Amino acid sequence: MPHLLRFSRDVEARLERLAQRTGRGKAELIESCLVVGLHDLEAQYLLEEAVSAPLPSTRPALDQLLRESGLGA
């Protein structure tokens, strides 16, 4: 895995402790954090999109009603 980020001393120390306690490598722990974080972000943004998206209308549009009634152009 390429070294893309420089972590603060605190984060680096926490990763070291987790690696020692779990027996997993730091790269594996970082990937796990990214997977969980990405999942949470995707869920948050998908929820925001769903809330902000207009609900599909089950009623016909006004111009369609006018055409069907013979009053529209």
C-alpha cells in the first residue's frame, strides 16, 4: 500500500496500540477504518439525496388534465 498520508503522533500511537492488541497490521486497520467510514458517508449522502429529492407525483400534471378534459391546447 502506498504511503499517502502522514498521521498525527496521536493517531499513529493509537494505530500502533490497536495493531499490537489485535495482531493485525496497520495497513489492514487503516483499510478497515476507510471501509467503515466510506460506508457511513455513503449512507449519509444517500439519505440526504433521498430527503432532498422531490417525491414522484402520482397525480397527473395539470396540462395533462386540461388536455384530457378538452380544455387544454
